[in-house]
Amino acid sequence: MKSLYYFALSVFLFSCSSESENESIQFIELSDFEEIKISSELHSFEEIINPSSFMSQGDKILIGEYHNVPDEYPRFHIINTRDWTYDKPKGKVGQGPLENNIPSFIESQDKDTFWVNDYNNRKISSFSMKDTSLLASNDHKIPDPSLGPMDLILVPNGNYLGVARESKSKILEFDQNGNLIGSYGEIEKLAELPDLPINQISLLNKGRFGGNQENEIYVLTSMYRDKLEIFNYKTKDFISVIGPDLKLPEFEYVDSKFGGMMNFAPDYPKKYQEVAVSENFIFALYSGYSYYDYAKSGLTAKEIRVFTLKGKPTWRLSLDRSVSFISINEQTNEIYGLTTGEDPGIAVFQLPDELK
């Protein structure tokens, strides 16, 4: 088994030989982590129907609904974490001014305002946490229609970092008006599949994007590969963390007028489901469950792999219930998770002493 592992390792190193000097690679094994079991307290809210997104800001949690929820329902919900009460709904469905169609949260640490990227309407909208209007407070259009759906994060200078579905670059930077002003990190070719186009490699690597605006560390994870990439916005350096599984998944690429997509076998276990970055650690929610597992039992992920900001593996947090999203509250030393199943709610885990 060791010989097979090192063979795969040498193949991967060869595939990364064209990387720039400001990029390093670290290979890990499961034994590099120390396991800690943690339990949770569950909070449920009847207003939440079919949640698709989840984010904490200040003492609030924001939850977004899937696009298939009827239009008369709000797009977002705000939850108070101080007393675990429902605060208010936000977001009106539509294509008009201050309305949204299929929005996704833009990660920020602002306590009074939250932002969403509505790629169907090609605009970024801001919402007040304080008023009771469903409508956004402000809209501005995204100039370039070719950028498509994208995970965005605000950076301290007011610009946005984003990860495109199909791109030659790992991370893109936009100014406050949505104009592309920079790109960081080139997508590497794969030695195992030397003829695979870069846009398909970009899709193969696709996953979640999270970060911390204070230490300016941002992390890309892969949904179908054991791979996460740490980006230091101050230095523009990348660290790639690979393993334990070095194999590439089997896939089928499908092209359409809406862009390309990857199809994976329904019994193939997913890898990194979500990521959150605290002052000192990276919390990567790891799945290990397939689509079949989810369809049969509602299981998405029950493990958080914790790394230092330099990518060193530390602990595996074994969860007592399945969650699909996570967020970290360093003021209360809590992990919040959006649970899966018929009646989704918010699971609250206490951070172990080792991570406080």
C-alpha cells in the first residue's frame, strides 16, 4: 500500500511542477489529526422551509432558501444567536429594483448590513439588519455577464474576492462596482489527465470558498477531491493541502448554453462540504458521504477537520449530528451548523478547549 501511495504522490508532484514560486504543497494523512468528539444543542424554526445557504455575522445567523421555495415566501431569515429567537425575514423574489431571484450570501463581518450576489439578475444587493422591509437597501449591477455564478467574499479594502466555476485562475478580485481588477493562482494541469482542458479542471476542483477579513486568510475547498487551498491576501501566497485520498474521481463533463458541469457517480463520497476561518484555525467540514447516503438517511457531513492557518492538520471534530454548513463564533466559542433532514435547524457545538 505504501508503494502505491508514494507512486500517486510522485505523480501529483509532477503535475504541480509548473506552479509559481509563491505556492507550496503539503500532503497529509488521517493519522495527522487527533480526534475529539463534540455534541450539540438543536434550535428549530418553523419559518425555515428548505434552506440552501448559511452564514453568521455578529450575533446573527443568516439562512437562505432554495430557489424552488414558492415566491410568496422570503428568500432569507435572520436568527438571533443571543437568545435563539427568530428575528425577521428578508428578500423579495423578483427581477425588479431591490428584488432578488437566486441570490447567494457574500461573506462579511459587518454587523448591520449583509450582501448577496444575485447572478441571475447580475447584481449585488445590500440589506439592512435593522429595518423590517423585505426589499434590499441598495443594488448595483455586475458589468461582466460572462462571469456567471460565483462565491464572493468582501475584503477590508471594499473589494470582492471570488471563485468562478470555469476559470484559468483560482481566485479573482473585483472592485466595488463589480469590475474585474485582478487574478491570483493559475489552475494546474493534471499529470493523470494531461489533455483535460483547464475549464474542466476548474470544475473538478470546485467547492466552497470561505475566509476571515481580519487576518485576510481565504480558503478554497474541493467537493470531490481531498484538496484545500489556503490563500494569503496580504502576501498573495497559496498553500495546497492534499490528502489523504490522492485519487481523482471518475466524472463526465457536460456542456450547455448555461456553461459546463461535472457529473459524478451517485455512490462516490463527497469530500469537503464547507469551510470557515477563525483567527487562528481553518475549520473544514468533511463529508465522506455520497448522494446515495444523503437520499437514504439525510447524512451530509459529521466531521470537521481543523488546520492551522499554514495548513498543518490538528484535530478531527466528530459531530453528533449531520450538518451541511458551518460557521464559527469566536466571541461565544461556538460552532454553528445547519442540520440536514426533514426538519432542518441550527446545531450549536461548543469549541473544545484546544481551539479556544
